[in-house]
Amino acid sequence: MTFSRVRFSRVLVAGGAGFIGSAFARALAADGVEVTVLDKLTYAGNRANLAGVPHTFAHGDICDARLLADVVPGHDLVVNFAAESHVDRSIADAGQFVSTNVLGTQTLLQACLDARTPRVVQVSTDEVYGTIAYGSWDESAPLAPRSPYAASKAGGDLMARAYAVTHGLDVSITRCGNNYGPRQYPEKVIPLFVSRLLRGQKVPLYGDGGNVRDWIHVDDHCAAVRLVAEAGEPGEVYHVAGTAELTNRELTERLLAACGAGWDLVEFVEDRKGHDRRYSLDDSRLRALGHAPKVDFETGLAETVRWYAANPDWWSS
């Protein structure tokens, strides 16, 4: 079966100085696509992530409607990676998450509608579904977020769906599991553990370490987002599943081995409030478009650890 795929020549990447957004911008630019990056440059946004990537940069907030009115027109695809994304920070202070992930998404969607942007993709997370004891969610699963972060992302997704249904905006939604790879801000578990272990410091493992996550390399995630942009249906959700479903304890074992460290550097800490036990996505809809992850977890993790070991100036500054 063949699918119609649309090619894009000028793409706006919102949140393009962050971990996933910069990887997406890098892949587009490598194919000769004209890239505009819009980023507020909060603590997790870093222009160094875009080194060597031909692009036009716009510094600003997706909540700024006036800025978006200037930046959005003229692009044939807008992809929204811009988000507050760290669960622990959302538990401590949910306000910024609601502002960026709900209001910011709505403001960007409206700007795309006003500019008659031909295609939009809202990038989201499996965390909007809450937790699942066994099996995997398909795209019809009910939203049941359990953290302020997840709730704010669910709100943004619902805005995207509303703009598709109410206004006919050509927007699709992707929901992905846990990403890993180079240039990820060291508050997330893999770069946090690697950066600490490389310095001989202890790492914190929540609860009993039995929480399960599905891991995907950032390049595979970006390829999936691009495929959805090119061949996905407006108003539809597409799951992006990973290549390794691991407990946090199993992940820790692999990181210790990769960094040449032992369990004496692991400190079990009180579990996170409302900590989801397990996530798992059924990605059949995306695979029907021709997607399959290319980076196996063992290879990708080893390459990621080598990158952090070779680039201490990036994560220690």
C-alpha cells in the first residue's frame, strides 16, 4: 500500500533550541529544508544545540501573539515542540506549565489559523493517558493525566483537536514515550545519571525502581514526527513507541555498566508524588504509514553515554 506524502520547503520549529526540537531542525536542514527556529531560550533551550544547523532564529515565547503574527506566515509546516516538560518542576509549580503548554499551544494554533498555515503538528506525550498496568494504549484511550505536566499537555492536545474540528486547521498530534540521546538537558534521568556517574557522584532512584518506561532515540522520534507531518491525517493522533520497555532499575543497571560504576553510587529516594507506574503505546497506526525505529536501545545508549563523556563542557556549564 502506498501513501500520499507531502514535502515541505519552509518549516517553523517551535521550541527548536531544545533537545528534541533541535534534533528535528538538524534533520530538516540536512535535507535542504529552510528552517526557522522559534525558542524562548529558557533553562532547557540552548542555541549551542543548533551549532552547524543552517536556520533563521526568532527569540520569543509561543504565548506572544504579536510575535507569532510576524514569524508564522510563510511557512508550509509548523511543528510545536515548545513545552515545559519536567514532571518534578510541574509538581512544584504548575503555573508555567499551564501557560506554555495550554495557552501557548492555543496561541500558536490561532497564529497558524490566521496565517493559513497548510500543515501543523502538535508534539505530545504518552503521559496524557496516566498509567497502565498491562497491555498498551491505542489512540482511542481516554486521557487520564496524573501530573500537572501531563494535564497541561492533554490540554494542549485538546486545543489542537478543537482547532481541527472547529476551524478545519490541518493539525495532527503525536504522542511519544521517553526520549534519549545527545544534548538532552541533565534534569532528565539518562543525562542526569550519566553526568553524575561520570563525576563519581550518587544518583537518585525513585521508590523501588519498578516504574516502567518505553525508550526511543530522539532521531527515531523526529523521523516519526516528520512522517506524520508528511502523511498523517488532520485531527488524528499518532503514537510513537520506542524500542525498549524497561523498569527504572533495569535502566540504572545499564547506565552503571556503561559508565563503569557500581550500585554503591545509587541512592534509593522517596518516590515522586503521583508517580505513574507504567506507560506503553500501541504504534500500529504510525507503522501503517511505514514507520519503524532504526536505533536499537543498546547501541543508542552506548552512543549517548560516549557523547556526554566527550562533551563535558556542554553539560557541566
